[in-house]
Amino acid sequence: QVQLVEAGGGLGQPGGSLRRSCTASGGTFSNYDMSWYRQAPGKERELVATITRAGGITNYAESVKGRFTISRDNAKNTVTLQMNSLKPEDTAVYYCYAAIGYRDYWGKGTLVTVSS
């Protein structure tokens, strides 16, 4: 049973930075791609960024491209989302996600608020 536990986030200011991390347990972390999703109030959950199992390929939503960076440390079973140049529209609950076999695994999600 894979568990994803998130940390970081909280309150940030427009133009500022925040970092979110997610630590996985119960599986072989280096065997699966990792993603971050977010869900803003009243909106659908959307994919923010994905990183392949070895970290060689990353993909980003157009809305965060050039501002957010996803990375991973397979030795620590951790994936990180570095969020720079924050905007108020980045306010959302952020979720760590992995698809392993036929199952979806989600972190509990934590709120990131961008406000002055």
C-alpha cells in the first residue's frame, strides 16, 4: 500500500516563492512517475506538473510553465514542487499523485494561498 505524505506550502505573497514536498512510502518510488495536481475553489482539479521515474522528463501546465519546477530525489522517495513568481490564481489545494499499476494514489492535499 503506497502512501503519499505532503509537506510545505501555506501562505505566500504575489511574486514570492513556496515549496511543496511529497514523500512516498510502501512502494518502489523509482518505478513510477509522479505528479502534482491542484484544485482551486469552484474549479476542476488540474494537472500542474509531472516528472518521469528517473527524473529525465518533466511536463508542466501552461499556466505554471517557467515559474514552477518539479524535481525528485529517488534516494529519499521525495518529489518537490518549487513555486516561484506566485500569483493569486495559484491559490488552490495541491495534491501529490502517482498512478501505480491500475491504482491511483493521492496525497491528502494541502492549501496554498497566495495573497498580499
